[in-house]
Amino acid sequence: MPDAYLALETGDVVEARARAPGAAQGELVFTTAYTGYEESLTDPSYEAQVLTFSYPLIGNYGVREERFESDRVHPYAVVAREMTDDVAEWLEAEGVPGVDHVDTRDLVTDIRDRGAMKVGISAGPDASPEEAKAQLDSCPHMSDLTDIGADVSVEEPIHHEGSGARVALIDCGAKGSIVDSLTARNADVHVLPYDVDAAAVEELDPDVLFISNGPGDPANFEAAQALVEHFTDELPIAGICLGQQVVARALGGTTKKMDFGHRGVNQPVLDHDTGRVVMTTQNHGYTVDEPGDLTVTQINVNDDTPEGLDSTEYGILTRQYHPEANPGPHDTLDFFDEVLELAESRQVTA
Ligand SMILES: NC(=O)CC[C@H](N)C(=O)O
């Protein structure tokens, strides 16, 4: 007897087994990552999404807090072929519905055919297809979550003292390992709320403005975009994932929603300068369409979408993938060295 249901925008209702009870709604996406489920589930960029793992067994090396990217689970529900008790218990403790015994090959094929879509989920002893459908019917579109930054950002600034370049990290939902990658290089990191204004940033006199990753539509991060507009040509600027999208929009570029996005740990990226292809961790559903005043320096080998942008004129460097590489691969960690070099050159010339 099924005790969980997924109502899809295709009109289908998929039966499943409840592993963590509850009802949920969100944007149904999939990741091909075969490792790193703790990092994915605690990545704030998954806020308001329902995450399907295409890899068939999730949880086979337990759940350990030191691998978390934030202090909670961000997807609104989790779907797997088979989920271990460790993961099911973790989700239940967090109040996040989890379901398994789903033919995830089928579900992923639906998402690939139709694109990321809304889903309603009902799981547990009282679950019903009707509840799943009601969840689906009231699910907002991702782009309509205009203040999603408030759900994932710090409320007050946090300072990680260091002896190196001073970084103003705008927390649009930053993964913990972005902060760790900077502090490991002695940076003096100020983590600031997503809606901080230019005057508050100016007071810190940073050497670089750094826009983090984050959930939802980059068009909804207007305050961060305004900061980039304000500080262009005044400070070096860096961005990761949503950060790249926000920076591009501020420099006259555009972003658009992809069909089903890039989520996984083996996305190949070509660097035009070196001719090298690196393997990257990714999690995004939007992409830069037109880069505005920026130059595309790296592209995704699968679909040619921009993966790296820069402006030597303004001292801007961004990545669409996650160079902080948690859970890995580690091919792209040198991004942080490049950004901090930019910041230090500003220290010398300032
Ligand atoms: N990881 C991210 O920063 C994701 C960026 C944005 N929310 C997207 O889906 O494209």
C-alpha cells in the first residue's frame, strides 16, 4: 500500500513510500550527484525546491554534521529510489517530507522532457492523492518568491577575522564552504545580509565585494544587484552561481530560466584561455543569457552556457559552478586565490 503521493504538473500522480511524513510543495528538480547528499540537502540554493536524486541509493555513508553547508535542510521535500534510515530519520527530525520507492529514472525523464515543474507531495499515514494535488495547486512559481533571500540569509553581519584581504560577502544563501574557502586563505570575511545597502558596505572599506550563491530567480535579488551597480569600477567584484547571475544583470546582461538546469558533481567546463576542461559541482536552474559588459571566459561543454565571466577593465570575476567544491571535485579551488589576488591588488593601489 503506498503511503505517499507526488502530484505532478503533467497531471500524473506518482505513488511512493513515506520515509519522513508531511505535506510539501515546490519546484521539482533532479541532481545526478552520486555523492554529497549531506552537502546538497543543506545547500541554501535548494530552498523551495523538491530534490530528486537520480542516483539510486541515498545515505550509504551516514549523516555527519561536519559535512553540512548550513544549519538546516533546505529542499522542501526529498525524493529517492531508496533512502537509508539515517537520511529518513534526519529528514523527519527536520520536518522535511521524504519519499522513496519511486522510479526515479521515470521521474527524471519527465523533468527532462517537461522542464523543472511544480510538485505537490503528501506522505505519511494520512497521505492522500487529494492532499498532494491541493499542494500542487497552491504551489507558487519560483520567480514569484520575491523575498526568498530573507529565508536563507544571515539577519545580522558575522565577522570572521583574518589577516588578509577584507571580503564583503553578500549572503544570498551562501554555502558554508564559500566562507571556509576564504578564511582558509586568511581573508577577513564580513558576511552581510542579502539586502544590506551600499553605505553599510562602504563603512567596512572592503577590498572585494563578493556575491554568494542563493535560491530562486536572480531577478529577485535587487539589493545585491544595486550593490554591484554601485561598486563597479570602485571595488573588485566576485560572484558564485546566483552571484554570477546578479553581477551579469548589474553589468547590463540578462538571465533566463533553463529547462531543467545543471545539478550534479561532474559537469564539464571548458576554459577558453587554457583550453582545459575541468569537472565541477553545480546546482542552478537559471543561467546568464547575455553577459552585458562582461566576457565569457568559460562555458559548459554540454550546452555552451556561460560558466565563467570576467572584466579585466573593472576587476570582476564570476563562476556559475561551485568552485568551493563541496563535496568535490577540487579542480576549481584556485578561483578563490584569483579573487583574493584581485582584492590584494586593490589593497596595494588604494
Ligand atoms: N546555486 C545557486 O546559486 C543557484 C542560483 C539560482 N537560484 C539558480 O537556480 O540558477
